[in-house]
Amino acid sequence: MMSSLFSEAGRRRLEHVTRGKLLCAFDFDGTLAPIVSIPHEAALPDEIHAQLIALHGLTPLAIITGRAVADIRERLGFTPDYIVGNHGLEGVPGQEDLARQHESICDAWREQLLSAFLDRKYAGMQLEDKRYSLAVHYRHARDVERAAQDLARLLHSIVPHPRIIEGKYVFNLLTEDASNKGSALDRLIAVSGARHAIYVGDDVTDEDVFRLKRPDILAVRVEHSKDSAADFYLPHADDIVRLLDLLITNLRQHDARNWMLGESIDTTA
């Protein structure tokens, strides 16, 4: 059962993970940036942008998103240590060949979907091509419930059969053997040598991280959900600002404390 990250238990856990080398990883849409009705209009708020730059100066930082790497890079305004796109398929160190293997499959899906979308019942659908995965948005359909049903039937009929992940008015299409956000974070922890990690996300695809249940990962969901596997939650989407402030404050305090003791921060523990 999830607890608020701002509860006593949550604050203790946050204090614990900010000791030693910490990898901070975040989803983008709905976590760092507000959800918008038109995906390409998503933007990082100025306050959060400034906080991320400050946090990046203190500890390794990763963005793990469903967007393509090229798309998300231009929205950040700074360069974190790791940018992982396509729900964990693109940008993971050492897995470049795997990503290329799935590009041709996405090409085949795109052709089948564009042909089907000539039918007027799919009016209002938006196909987002992310090269290694696809997303079909139906937020602007006249009847979103009917659109979801029609799309579900269509997506189950295309070949080869995709792994379908539902989101907020969107169906994400990935190859069956594709990496996910959980496997991506596993890899980033190993590559970075982090002792702990914190991951914050808000959607179905973030559950691949939450279900890891690794004791060294503090899993935080934006807003409560009884079906989530996350350890803790942020009560409101705006609380990401409060969390970033806490991370920055804790990391600076530990750095100052070690400096006063004449010790370097332990990056191997």
C-alpha cells in the first residue's frame, strides 16, 4: 500500500537514499511537464527546469520517457547524464543494436495503421511515430470510449502483434521483446555505479519500474493509485516542485556535512 512521500516514513526513506551516490530518474510527461492535449506542445516549466539544473550539479540525473530521444532532448534545455526514450528502448548504454532491430517492425505497423485510418470511424486519431515505437492518441476523437474500443480491436489485428500499453488517451505499441523503463533503470544503475536511485513517474509504463521492488530504488508515483506498485506517491502533480527542493536540500546538506568532516563523498558505497 502506497504512502505519501511527505509522511514520516517517506521522509526517512528520502533521507536514506540521499546518502551516498544517488541516481535521480524521472518520467517527463505528467511528471516533470504538465499533460497537454497536443503532445508536441509539452514544455518544461521554468521553475522545474532551474531545479533540475541545480540537482544535476549534485548527482547523476536521468530522464526515462516514452518520447523519442531527439524529441525529449530539445524540450529539456540542458543535458542530463542519461536520456532514455521509447519507454526504455532507445538511449540505454550498450543496447544500441537492439533498438535498430525494431525499427523495421514499427515501419510495418505504421503502414497498416495509416491504411486503416482512411476509415472515417478513426477520425480524430493521431499517430505518433517515435521510430522505435508508435503511439496512437485518441484524446480528440468525438467519442473517446468508442474510439478506445475501435482502436483496441484494430491494434490487436496488426502484424506482427505488438506489446500494447495503454496510457491516458493513448495506446503505445512496442515490440514483444522490447526493453522497458524497468530494465532501462536497472542498466543505468549498473552503468552509473549508483548506490540508490529514485524514480518518479505517473503512468502505466512507469509501473515497469515500480514492479521491480528493488530495495535500492525509491519508487514514487505522481498522485495516488490503488493499483500502483509504487512505494510512495506525491499527493498532487505540483508536488514535484516540493520533491525536487527536498532532494536538492538533502544532497547539499550531506555534501556540506562531509566537507566539514574533511571527508569526500563516498561514490563507491
